Amino acid sequence: MKKISRRGLMQAGAAAGALALAGSRPAAAKLNPAYQISDGPLVADDWRDLLAKTTVVYKQNEITEGGFTFHMPSVGKYSSLYGWDSGWQATTMSAIDPKLAASEVEALTSRALPNGRISHNTELGDIAAQRQAAESGNFVRRWAFSQYDEQGRSAMIDPPSYILAAEKIYAAGKDRAWLDRVLPALEDCLHYLTREHDLFGDGLISVIHPWETGTDSSSAYDEILHLNFTTPLGALSRGLGYQKMVAWNSEFGWDPQEAKRRNRFVLEDLTFNCIAIRAIQAVANLNAAIGNADKAAAWNQQAANMMAAIERINWVEKKGCYFSRYDVRHPKLAMRSTAASLIPILTGLARKDRAERVIREHLLNPKRYWPGFVVPFNCVEELNREYVALEDLVLWRGHCIWININYLLTEGLMRYGFKEEARELTRRTARMIRHEGLWEFYDYRNGQGKGQPHFNWPGLVLPMMQMTWPEAVAVAEES
């Protein structure tokens, strides 16, 4: 079923279907049988096959505009320049063509606003005009148009995954001229996020719309938004509500302080903040690489301060993991475990005892996040207690594996010395993608690819292999 934007409302047909089904519980779709993930270590043939599959998909999603070559997540379905998608795409391309990866990041920094904001997405030229013309009769979609400025830039923000990519790109290509062009913009972006979006006054970043988190319909947001997905009406309510929130935020120009005053949706999301902390570390490392020791130290201190805030605010000892916080007037934790509860290990700054609890009690627990196909975004034993209607249309809400989460957790495992576990996570991910191809997400019950085919994110398995199976990559590149 075609989506009308990267995080847009389901088509009118889907909404009508949801209304028709509301009040009844449709039979669960029959699952394909789970296949066996082949045994044995990753070898050169795994790298060659995954590289070939990724190269084909990336080439068909490639676009050149405004002097830069970059990628759309899935041309014809998600046809726009997306901030956090470009981060994953540039990270993947750093393993294939660092110059092309560098162009992707610069495409973003060239469109940064004077205040440093790099937009959630940018509607591009003719593509944007054609889509807006086609959707002009859809009053719900017209709500979404209000987020864009005259240059097609969304007022929303995204987790700064593109800064993580910049670190890998520079390490691969050592292009100092490129770094001199993009690094100031990346630093300005971090200044904007950490200053303008610190709505709780604790040094962490707040978002004011669920789409700004990247994990659109995370089950952790259900209690914040009072959503119930046990009937198809939940998917409809979510779709309409998210679009109305875009229009509502646009009424006050997406001003973070006004959003704080109104307190409709103000969230310190763990995925966003941990990626931001890792991005700050990346900027510190880039400054250190070019001799800016004082700046590197200052950035590293800020990363440490932000992680200290997460340790103080978001850790729940009884649960043994972290939870996102919401409601700026009466702060509370959203007590639903998702893979976001594990993401603090990405930073390497989580307390060692807590990181080990997160890894041993949750990530490596087959009842929670380590079934045969890994890693589900939503906790297995929690999801098994409920029914989610139309789950494959409500992104991030069902039995889904997202490869960018696997990539982040692989790095986190490596940072805490769980090398063999990181290798196994990569091995299972690689074999699943070899079997299924590159899909938007996968079903942890059987490994089946779902959502949009020919989707870019699974290409992240290449840098995962570079990180954890370098011997297989080396053999492939030597032959």
C-alpha cells in the first residue's frame, strides 16, 4: 500500500477500511513459516552478495539536485531529502563510496537554516510540486503542507544521524576540504538542538511531534497520546492526530518555547538524545583529528553531562533499563520498554553496571529482545500480551526489526566489550537480509521483509560487518 510521505497518513482507502473495521477485531494475517538462519561465520561471499544487493538498491534511489548527489529512502514511495534517512544512507555509503557519502551529508548542511537547524525533510523541486498538486484535494494532507518554508524545508527536526555518518566519512576519505565545509554546520546544528530544544532545562533535547523522534509510532508514545491500537480505529486516530498536530504546531511557527507553554507533546526521547550524544562525540572526534583539542574536550564534556542527566532522570532500577520522559509541567516516564530503552549503551557513557544489566537482562534475553530474528523494536513479551491492528501500516508499532537500531546496538555492544554478541547480531542480520533483500523493516517472528521493498536502510549491514567481521570484509576486498 503506497504511503503518501515518509511519515504521512495512510491513504484514504486505508482510512476508510479502518473505519469499516472499527469495533471488530479482524483475524490476524497468516504468517509465512520462519526459515532457518544458516549456521557458520560470515565470509567473503556474504560481503560480496550484500554489497551487490545494496549497490543495486542505492543506485535506483539515487538523485542529483542542487549540485549534490544523495539518496531517497525508496524512490516513488519516499521521495524527499530526509535528515535521519540520509544519515543512515551516508553511513552505508561510507563503506562503498566515501565521496558519494560526503555529498549526501553536504546536501543536508547546504540547506541548513541560519539558526543551525537541519530539517527533518526537504521537499525537492519538481517532485514536491507534483506531489502537492496531486494531493491538493486531500484536506488532511494539506495540514502537512504547513510545516514547509518557501524552500521546501520542514520545520521539524530529526535525530542527527548524519553527524555519526560524517565521522565515518572523514575516517574513510580524510577529505579535509570537505570537513572544513561541513563541520561548522554540524556544530551549529548541535548548538541549535541542545539550546533551543532543552525544554526541561536539564541539558537534554525535547521534541514536539512524534515524527521528530524517527520512531514514529513507538509503543512508548501510547500513554502520552492516549492511543489504543487494538482495533483499526487506533491506526486512523493516530494518522489523523499526527497530521492535526503538524497543523497545530504550525500555528505558532514550531516555536519550542510556545510548545513548552502549551505542553501538548513535549518528549525527551531516548533514541533522539542518545544519537545526539553520540553525534556530539563524533564532532569531538572530528575536532581532535584536525588538532582542535580544546573544542574536542568541550564537546566531550557536553556529551558526558547529557549522559549524566539520562542516568539521573531516565534510569529505573527496578526495571533495569531506561525510559523516555514527557510532560514538561508534571514530568513522568513513559513506562513501556522498547529498543529505545537499550540505546544508551550506544554512547559508551552509561554506567558499566547499568549497561551490563541492559545487555544481559534485556538485549540478550530471548523473551525480550533476542528471539531468533533480532532485534525487535518492541519487547517480545510485552507485545505478546496485546493485539495491534493494521500493525504494518503503523510504523514502529508491531513485530518489527529496523536495521538502523541493529546498527546502533551493535556499536553499543562493542563499546562494552560484548564482541561475540555484536558479531552474532551482525551475523543474523546479514543472513536475514541475504535471504529477504533490502526491505523497510522485517518481522521478528519469521524474518520476512515488510513495508517498502528496495529500501536503503538495510545497507547498514555493510558497516556492521566492517565493525564486527573485518576478516570477512578483508578477504572479499583482496580477492
